Amino acid sequence: SGVIVALGGVGFLAAIYLGLVFPMRYGMTDDALVVRHGLVRQRIALRDIIEVRPTNSPLSSPALSLDRLHIRFGEGFTKGVMISPAEKEAFMAELAERASVAIGASGWLMRIAS
């Protein structure tokens, strides 16, 4: 009976993890970046994106790889998200075009004040 309880606990934790992580998708609409991980869906208005830069941060995020992009869309810790699109350069080029942000010499995307 102890084995059954242990397996039930492991199964429960696995279900929670899978529900928070899978499916993991990133996409763009005409006016927003949509980040979906598990049951959570986050819409980030393209006009709010301030900066996009490469990172290898191990902080928790909807990214299964450490080869990530950090997208900042405001001030403060909660106004950023890290993602790991498969085609990072193509994703950044499309995001730069749709969000009207400039690609800097460092390869970062930055909003230029108008």
C-alpha cells in the first residue's frame, strides 16, 4: 500500500508538471506575441515590447532550453518572459518587423523612442 501511495504522489506531481509545461507554443498575431505553456496563455502587446535579448538564464520560464530570448515589455521582474523558439534568428526578425523595433549592433531588439 505504501508503493501505491508513492506512485500516486509521483503521478500527481507529473500531471501538475505536464499541465504547466505542455503544450509550449509561441506565436504572433497582428498586434500581440502569444506565449502558451500548459494551461497558461500570456498575450504581450507588440507595442509594449521594449527589448529582446539572448540569455542563458536558468530561471524558471516557459522555455525548455537554456538558449533563450528574454523579452522585456515593461519595468519590473514580472514584465519579462523567457522563451526558446526553435528558429531564434527568424523569430527575432519577424518580431522586429511586426513590433517595429530596431535590431542593434549586438543583435538585440530595442524599441527606439520616437
